[in-house]
Amino acid sequence: MIADEEMVCECLKISAKEIRDSIARGNNSVEMITEDTEAGSACGKCKSYKSDPKMSRKYHIEEDFLERS
């Protein structure tokens, strides 16, 4: 499991805990999580592997959080 304090959205400093809390509130898509937390609303690379083809981000909302829940 990804530690709570790990940064998922490096641009806006949004942590794994904030992403998990958003999912717990019923947000079950990248778009809903972005609307709720603003994660992915800056450069967008943390949204999914597809939006980060060079894999410059350590974590991605779609693959590391939604597909694992």
C-alpha cells in the first residue's frame, strides 16, 4: 500500500491519503477525484500512465488507486 504521506500530485502537493479519502467519499473516477481534490488539474501527469508516457511521476490515480480499489 502506498503510504499516506506520499505525494501523488507533485504540482499541488496532494497526498495518497487525500486521494484515498476522496475515493471513500464516493469519487470513483479520475475526473471526480480531480474535481474533489484538484489532483491532476495542473500538469495532469498524475492522472494515469497514458497522461505520463515518460513515467515521470511515481504514482498515478487511475492505476495506483482506482484499479486497486
